Amino acid sequence: MVWVLLFAAIALGGLITAISYAVWLWHKASDLFSELQMLGTRAEEFATLLGQIQPALPAEAEGSL
């Protein structure tokens, strides 16, 4: 009977550990997706800023000297 209780306790501990790990992994994945979303937002902002740049053509640069 003691062996049954011992194995049940080990199984319960393993189950608690597995559930805890799954919750921790879910939080880490959530953080990762949040950071990827922010990276996409920053990439859009960067693309907008690059679109606002008006480079001077060499012919225009010579005329301004």
C-alpha cells in the first residue's frame, strides 16, 4: 500500500510540474508574440520614415553649387 501512495505522489508531482511548465511556456510564447507584433509596428514606422526621404539627384546637386 505504501508503494501505491509513493507512486501516486510521484505522479501528482510530475503532473503539477508539467502543468507549471505549460503555463510558463504559454507566458513566454505570449511575450514572444507581443515582441514580434511590436517589431512589425516598428518596421512599418521605419518604412514610413524611409518613404519620406527625398534624395537629391546628382543633376540637382550640381545646380545648387
